[in-house]
Amino acid sequence: MHSGFAGRVYKQRQKQLGAGRHDQAFKYLGQDYERLRDDYLGRGGLFDDPHFPAGSTSIGYKELGPHSSKTHGICWKRPKVSVSGAVSVSGAVSVSGAVSDQGDECERGGEWSGR
């Protein structure tokens, strides 16, 4: 790509043209939000990012590594999402349950919701 002064000018021009805005978002490692959402909605599954796994290695390696006291007890959770038309079933068992690195049960709710 471009480096040095040419790189800065290129980035500035791209920004002026709208690069990075929602409708022209940069794709991290080739990931496309719309395509990913449609794929997971079609399968009815939860999105698990292979480039940012829900685990201690995504936090860090030194002060925030897997065996750090600062990260002990961290439980990865999905955000709760309110979806119009959602149905709640009393006493149902969620297939989206997960276990944290420490073995504690964590609730993972809020899978992709339809439009």
C-alpha cells in the first residue's frame, strides 16, 4: 500500500471521500457485517469471531493474561438484545449457554436478531 507522506495523503483523501463511514466501513480482516449477519441468521446460530475468540487470549498476555489475578473470574457474555416479536418460553433451556475459562456457567443471550 502507501507509506510515509503518500500514505497520509491517501488516507486523508479516502476519509474526505467517506471511507470509514457506516456505509463505507472498513472491513476488519475481510469481515463484512451484512454478509456475516445474513449467514448466521440463515443458520439460526450465534456468531463466534475466529479473529477475536471469547477467551482470555483476546484480552492480553502480560498483565491481563490467562492466569492473571486481574482477569480471574471474567465471564464472556453476549449483550442482551430486545427484539420486537421475540418469544420467551418459560423453563426453556438455552442452547447458547457457555462456560468461562474458569469453569463458571455464563449466560450467553442475544443472538443475531432479524430486521
